Amino acid sequence: MTRVQRSDERYRGGDPAAGIETRHAFSFSGFYDPDNVRFGLLEACNEERLPGGAGFAEHPHRDVEIVTWVVEGELTHEDSTGHATVVRPGDVQRLSAGTGVRHTERNAGSVPLRFVQMWLTPTEFGGDPAYEVVRGIADGTPYALRRAEAVLHVRRLASGERTAMPAAPWTYVHVVHGAVRLGGDVLHAGDAARLENTAPDEPGEVQSIGRSELLVWEMHREPSFG
């Protein structure tokens, strides 16, 4: 089964007074839809747009895996464990909150910043906070979360190129740049698709229309809070 969510179907939030615009794929913050709380382990997929000088003040997280992908501009990250980094397009940033961590995120430059931030529920709770940035991750290189049964696949496709979707109970596809064809649907930048129970012998595929960039989550568990 495939469900497509268009970019303009996302709930819009953020801080208009500060020029911050957020587009939520799932229930988040002041928006709640009981039929759209999560998909597999993915509990948030937010598109954030920050003008120069804007940012999110220090705030806490606990027992969540936060993965960030910069679309354009540069993201400055600082956290309570002493990490201070600048994340750029092509880098994968992961913050494992563990038993608790605080961090700030801001656009310290003058160029508009746009990034996609994805939150996943860990399959193992607790532990010390952990942080990592993979610089310039290569096309097709899988990035596995250590505390969750989830793998991120970054795909950059040439015009007409096809790529198979992972065989998994839950697969989430987010189009970062360009457009792709998935079954009978054409997905543009900001659109996403949720695929359930993709079989090993019939994984499905996407075909790029022009050049495109995709974030594909392969997930093999749902959260267990017991």
C-alpha cells in the first residue's frame, strides 16, 4: 500500500514573527491528527526554513533519534555535550538524545537556510547522548541508526534513472530536489510517499524525471513502549 502526501498538505507552523516556517508531515507541536501520528519508527519529518540570524533557542530532547539533512544554506548546531558544528548540504547529522540532551539550531549566516529534520523512536531507550556528522555522504551509502532498526538511504538520480525501494514493512520516501515517478504518481520536491509491506520479490521502484535527490527510510519495527 502506498500513501502520497503532497508538500502543500503538510501542516504549517513555526514562528512567523521570527520568519521561521515549518511544514510538518505528522502530528507535531500544536497540531494533532489521531490518524497521522507516525509511520513505522518515524514520528516527525519537518521541513524548516530559517532566514539569516534566526534559530531555535536551547531546548531539551530525550529518547529520540534526530537526523537532519540540509537542503540549502548552513545549519549551526550546539548541544549540552559540547558539540558545536556547522552542517552543510550533503552532510548527515544525527543526535541520539538518550537520557537527555539540550541543543540549539540556528542560521548564523545571511543566506536562507532550509533543512529536513526527521525524528525516529529508538528501539533501545536510555543510554548516554551521542552525536555524529557524516560529511558528504556518498550516493547510495546506507546510514544505519545504532539505536533503532532504521536505515537512511540517500539517492541522487540522473534523468531517467531508476532505483529500487528497500524491501521493508515501512518505507518512507521524501523528495528533496527534482521530481520522480512512483507507480502512477509523480512526486515533486517536498512531496513524500509511505510504502507498507514492500516484498523482497516486489520492492517497487522510482524513476527520476530530470535530476533528483531522495531521502529513503527503511524501517523494520514499530515503537514498543512496554
